Amino acid sequence: MKKGCHVRGLPPRLGKDAPAILSVYAAPSDPIEPEQTLMKRILLPAASLALALAALPAAASGDAENGKALFYTCTGCHGIEDYKNAYPTYRVPKVGGQNEAYLVAALAAYKKGERKHPTMQAQAESFSDQEIADIAAYLSSVKKQK
């Protein structure tokens, strides 16, 4: 060991115990073989991602024309400029131009009761999963209004 050199976190003068102490810091106790490195760095995350994607429900492809017909009843609230809901009181959002996946997730959450709003929950419960996909396909195709 050169004079004045030290390993971060260790005192610069280790004396006769230096080789034993440095061996603990210098090399892992269980060296990883190159094949294991490939497995841990590439294959394991790739396999995890594949499993996560496989666990997702298959997204139904929506029919925007049918969604437009279904959305007609929604325009009573979502089609009125600056409409405010009676209870709970807040401005009703314009949903045209919204992200399709977000709309599907939001309506599904209302349907399952995970999002709370009595009117939206009742509406969402009346739709099948395909009809929710249709509505989302229509709304995501509408130009976002400012």
C-alpha cells in the first residue's frame, strides 16, 4: 500500500491488518459470474416486465361511433360550458380530448365504486366494459376544447 493512500471510510494507516481489512472492501464475498450478471441486469427485469404486462387486462378496442351515441346522455353535464355540479359542488370537467386509457380507468373505477360520485357511479354501472371502451374511444377522438 502506497504511503498516503487510503480507501474511503477507512483510516489511512491500517498497519499489519491492512490486507485482511482491504480484502473485505475490495471484493464481494460472493463474486458474480458474467452469466449471472446478464441474468440480473437484463433478463430478470425483462421477465418482470413481461409478467406485469401479461397481468394487465386486455384492453377492449372501442368503437367511437357507438361511443358517440352512448355519450349523448353525458352531455347534460359534460357538454355544458362552465357547468357546476349541485352535490358535491365543483365544476364538471369537459372530457372531450381526454386520454383514452385514463377515461377507461376512471369509468371502470366509478363502476367498481373505487371513485366516489353518486351520478357518475350510477352512469358507469349501467355500461358494459365494451361500452366504456366505446365512450373512451369517442371522447379521445374529440378535439380538446379550451
